[in-house]
Amino acid sequence: MKASAQQFLQWIRSHWSVESFHWTMDVSFREDHFQGYTGNLAENVSLLQRLTLMLLKQETSLKKSIAKKRDQASWNNDYLLKILGV
């Protein structure tokens, strides 16, 4: 299959955007170390992690990494409520 340089560039960018997302999930949530593979647990945890990532990215008052924002939310109920929009 022949492809133009523009198509090839699009494929590369698409691939790396997926890799970047998986790297963020692994660094922030240690996704690669997850052991819950029974029933719907893996799918449910993944959904909650993606939702959490989205909420943490939207919260911009702290200029910290996603992992540090997650830790801060676990220690500070006011910050957690701010992330949740309550």
C-alpha cells in the first residue's frame, strides 16, 4: 500500500497521541500494575480513571502534575470538591 508523506505523518501523530495517553495513565494511575481482571472490574476502573484524568486536567488552579493533583485531592477535601465542581 502506498501512502503520501501527509498520510504517513498523520498515522505517526495518531499513534503517538495514543501512546502519550497510555503513558499518562500509567504514570498517574500506575495502570500497568493493575491486577483486577475479573468480571467488569477492569473496565469500570478504567472508566473511573479516565474520568478522573479529565477532571484533573480541567482543574488549573494548581500548576502541578496529574499525579500530584490526584494526591492533593486525596489529602484535601476542599480541593477534591473543587475538582468535582461541588
